[in-house]
Amino acid sequence: MLTRVFSSDDPQAPTLAAELIRQGQLVAIPTETVYGLGADGLNEEAVAKIFEAKGRPQDNPLILHIWDASQMALFCHDIPKAAYALAQAFWPGPLTMVLPARDLVPRRTTAGLSTVAVRCPDSFVTREIIRLAGVPIAAPSANVSGKPSTTTAQHVLHDHDGRIAAIVDGGPCRVGVESTIVDLTEDRPRLLRPGGITPEQLIALLGDLVVDKAVTAQIDKDAVVKAPGMKYRHYAPSEPVTIVAGSREKAAAYIHRHFTAGDRVLCFQEELPLYEDCSPLAYGREADVNTLSAGLFAALRELDDPTIHQVYARCPEGGGVAYAVQNRLKKAAAFHIVNAEEET
Ligand code: AMP
Ligand code: MG
């Protein structure tokens, strides 16, 4: 199959992409978070192609992308007031809500769950594609399962060239990590995945938030969890990753003591001079966490190289968007973290 690449600037792109979606084909779509691998979310056969192309476990549900908040009620029922308040505040934007699913949503899309995840993305071209297709687009991140997410059209081509109908190239993703997911089906709102909408923003609006244990710890693959996707090894390059916590100086000293040929260092731009002899790769500036979230997956993909033995990574501290960066990097490291203040 020839994979067509449409520029999001091409006025024909939304119509052409929408037509392919209506035909049950796979189209990679740009969003502000990461590129999604999209299909008609109401068409079981089309949705099955997503799982096949990604090698995605069957129990890992997809997010339904809608073009406008008013569509939420078409696919969800018993929608609490909080969902409308969140949609008003943060849509279009990097927030996904889990709500009870209506029967027309195929169980293949929800991986058998009675709930469905919905999001209205902040990408004009993608919302146009959804509107013109006349169906919600089910789309997980476009990476091959287990690998770092795709934040450019080139990443998607690398993983799926010749295996999907088209890619809409909207340039690099602004946020760079997947959407924040909030479950609104229980008494208390529950954070299933941190992202560009921060826990602080959610608490300010909801007054309450439970953080699911899958956010903060490694989950056993046989465990029953609220967000099935969180238990799989994720975002990971092929070699082991170790996060080195602690002050800039202590971390550099630790890494220099342990670094051997074939290792790499993933650090902040401000730290590059400290690692001149350690093959460093910067993923953004510590002083601007948005550059770290935007650059993380491209860096992890560059480090996905079988000739590398081990990666030592520096991770931002604190809340806000840094919380999402910590979550992705800790998962890439399978929660392997050393504290340079204590370790030698
Ligand atoms: P991805 O788009 O690749 O980031 O994957 C979608 C994420 O949304 C996965 O981690 C899923 O576990 C999560 N998700 C989708 N639908 C649901 C749902 N109904 N309940 C809980 N989590 C969901
Ligand atoms: Mg994903």
C-alpha cells in the first residue's frame, strides 16, 4: 500500500483524509499532543486495523476524537456536570474524559469496557477531518506498541510507511505528551494519566482529584486497572534507562562514575557542557518545561538504537506539566531511579 502524505496546509487534506476514514482505512492525524493512528471509531473492522498495525494488546481501549463538545452526548450517557465544566474549560485541548459508553460505540473501540474515552483535540485540520467524515475518529498514539509516541509525521512514516493509507502532516506536536485522562464514572474524579492539562488545573475546577496508582507505580501486567494502557511497558527505547535524580552537580558526578562506552546521557540543554564526553542528547530546557514535554519522545526515539547499552536520564521536578514528563520518563525507565545525593 502506498502511504500518502497530505500537508495540513493543503486545502484538500481534510476532504481527502475524511474520505479515507469513511472507507474504513487508517489515517494518521496530527494533534497538539502526539500523532494519532485514526480510523472510524464506529466501524469495528476499521478499528481492528488499528490494533493490528500497532501490535496493540486487545485489552487496551482507544480514545474517540470528536470535533465539538456537543458530540459528547452522542457517544456517552449519564454525563455529570463536571464533564461539561471540563469541556468548557479545556476543549479543544489535551484532556480526555472517561464516561459511560452508549451502545453504538463498538466494544472493540472500548476493548470490551462499558465506558469510553472522549477528547476534542486542538488541531483545526483534525477537527475538520472528523466533522467531514461524519464519524468520531478512534485514535491511539501512532507509534508501534511499546515504543515512544510519535510527535512528527516522520515518526509515523518510520513506524507505518506502506501499511496505512495516509498521514496528515501538521508539523511537530506542540504539547508532545499524550492527553491527560480523567475518569468521571465514579464518585470522585480520578486521574488515569497526566498530560498537558495539569492536576493543579483539574483540582482548581473540580475541587477534588484521586491519582490512580497506575500513574505513580509500575503495574503488573495481569492486574485489573482502570486505564488498561498504563500497565504495559511504554515509551521505552530498546536499552535500559536509568533516571538519575539529585542536584546537577551530584547527578553529573554519579553519571561520570558509572558511564561506560556505548552509554548515552539524556539531559537538559543547560546541562550539555557537563556531559561533553558522555555523548549527551538534550530534550529541552529545564527552565521551560514545555520544551521538555515537546522534545521528550523525539529524543527517546533517537535513543531507540540497539548499539546503545544504557541511557542515564535527567528528569524535571515539580508539578504542572513536569508531572506528565516525569510519568513518561519513569515508565520509559520502568521506574528505575537512582538518587545521586545518596548513591555512589
Ligand atoms: P493512547 O491513545 O495510545 O495513549 O492510548 C489511549 C489510552 O486511553 C490508553 O492508555 C487507555 O488505557 C486509555 N483509555 C481509553 N479508553 C479508556 C476507558 N474506557 N477507560 C480507561 N482508560 C481508557
Ligand atoms: Mg500510546
